[in-house]
Amino acid sequence: MDSALKYIPFGQIADFRNGMNFGKESRGKGCLFVGIPDFMGRFSPDYSILTEINPDGIVKDDDFLQKGDIIFVRSNGNKALVGRSLFIDKDVKALFSGFCIRARITSEEFDKLFCAYFTKTATFKSQISSSSGTNINNLNQDILSQVKVPFLKKKEQQKIAAALSALDTKIDCNNRINAELEAMAKTLYDYWFVQFDFPDGNGRPYKSSGGQMVYNPTLKREIPAEWKDSNILAVADLLGGGTPTKKKPEYWNGSIPFFTPTDTDGTIFRFATADYISKEGLRKSSTKLFGKNTVIITARGSVGKLVLAGVDMAMNQSCYALRAKHGISHTYLFFLAKELIHHLEVKSSGSVFDSIVSNDVELTSLAIPDTTVVEKFATIAEPAFKQLANNTKENQLLAQLRDWLLPMLMNGQVTVK
């Protein structure tokens, strides 16, 4: 911490409250609920996907969240999550998990958004970590109350928060554009390859215009006469990964992104990873260098997540790679892989969907179209995916800029005019 700055204990400017655990009697609707999964890679919750519970007769008014509250992960099996924060930036009727702690800023001298950004700094994280500098198993109100928060004039706090928020607003805008681009491409894919209303020779919807449909006994449904039933390997090669030994430090911290299931964050394209390997590590292990636009499927851990490689990268053995064959669009392959995952999920209904093996991929039949239809789809969908990739890359750069500015703004090295 900068000794020239004044610091105030968090406990002097905020009240703390633990969340509540809810049983079967709370099943239902009526109130949004923030749980541990809602913290993943976010500054504020995605309110549109929060689960709901029925709070009637169980909670008091003070149990509900208010705009400006900050929630922290108090306890979790994954120690890396402990201490992560979420900022409540809307007036919503919501409760939060018993594995969390809520901080409510009570001092008029502190800006709530500024405090929320402070909880993202290395300074904050170092103060809640163990004496050895590692993540703690549990966060409690006493630890939080002793955290030292930098005390600046409120106008300075608001300027800092506004500058950082402007970057986050642009990131959020790009994310919303990307969601629309993905939804449009997915709608087109479903219309053409699921409902079979791709343009016929006259530019009319094939099935709706009376195109010839033939019953396929393998798929147990009708498909266009020129299509066939096969697996996804008709249009892509299936490849596996591997991990360089950790006993050789020279195999790690190189320049090659190394993808694992923990690198999935909901975005389609991935340009960077948590771990990197060296060229030597690539040569001396069973992993390979997978080219740009390779479709990666997580096969263990977070099973069934899909990512398109934004750059050349390697991956571990908990993933499979689908490399499009010549003439096959990666956008089409991405959505076909989504269809494959859906079939596997349906097939595992009633049992735990905890892994994918190569037989699952090879033995799942899909309706495979004429390549001319795929080419037409690519002319429409690929520009949308190119924009999506550009937005994702811009977000990565904006996030790096924000994270670079954050500590310097907080400790006074950089000021906002």
C-alpha cells in the first residue's frame, strides 16, 4: 500500500451481513437469488439468468440486497473463488447465498462504485489472503472489516469510478452486440439445418416449398433427399490434447496459449488462456498446436462447453478439438457441435453428464447437408462471427487496460482530469 495515502478500515465505512441458506420450502418464484456461479468473471450479476426462490415468511427486509451493495464469496471448495466480489448496480428484489457476505457502504464520504472497484485490486486481495500469500479457505466479517480502503476526496473517487466504468460499459456493449450476433447466426442455422428451410434452387425455403423429404430410419425423422445421416466426423477431424509434465519448468510460461476447461467463460472465441506452454513443452508432450477457428469441446470438468480458438493454441487431455475439413465453415461446424452436445445431453437424461468420450462423438448420428448449403450459410454467418471475434478481442484489450489502470488510480500514481 502507498504510505502517502490515508486508509480507512472497511469496517468503519460499511456494515456486513452473511447470506442465508434456503431449503426445499423456498422452491418457487418471487425473488431473485445470487449464488456462487453468478460470480464467474463478472463485475455485476447478469440479472436475466439469476435463479428465483420464494422468500415468503422466511426473510426480513434487511436480508434483501440494495443497489450499491457489494457481495463477496465467503466459502467455496475452490479457494480461488473466495473473496471474489459482485456489485449490485440495480434496484432489484434479490437475496444472496449463505456462502456469501454482503457489504453495505454506510459512510457518505465513500463512493459505492469506487469501493466495488477497490475490491478488484491486488491490494484488496493481498489483505484478505493468508500470511503466506495464498488464497484463504474462508472469508469472514472480521477479515473484511480490517481491510484498509484508500481514502480520497469523494469527487476523486467518483472520477476514478467513472473512468473505469466507461471501459466496463464499452465491454458490456460489445458483449450485448456479440449475444445478438450469435443469436442471429443460431436462428439462421436452426432455420436451415434443423427445420430444413434453407434456400432451394429458386431461393425459396426448401421444406416449406415442397422440397423432397425422405424418412431416415437412423435419425428417425425425415431429412432432405440429398442429405445423409452420419456423424460430425463427416465434416471434421476429431483430435485430442495432452499436458506437458509440470516437472519440467522449461515446458511452461512460454508463448503458446494452453486451453483447459477452466478457460471457458461463456464467450465463443478465446484469444488468451490462464496457462501458457513453451515450444519445447509442445514438442515433448502429446498435445498439438490447433489452428485458429478450431472448435474445442470440453470433455471433462465443465462438460460440453464450446470455444473457437481465436489464435493458434494447445489444449489439455480434458478437451477434444474439431478441425473443419476442407470446404467446411467453422461457423457451421460450431453450431453442428452445439447440436451434437444437445443430443448427448438428451441421451444422458436421468444420469450425470460428467464426461464425453470419442465414442460419444462417433456414435451420434446427425443430418449432414450438401456442402453447397454449408457454403451459402458461411457467406452470411462468417462475417457475423468475424465481428464477434473482433469485439471479443477488443474486450480483452479493454479489460487489460482497465486492470492496468485500476491499481494506479487507486494508489494515486495516475489521476483523472
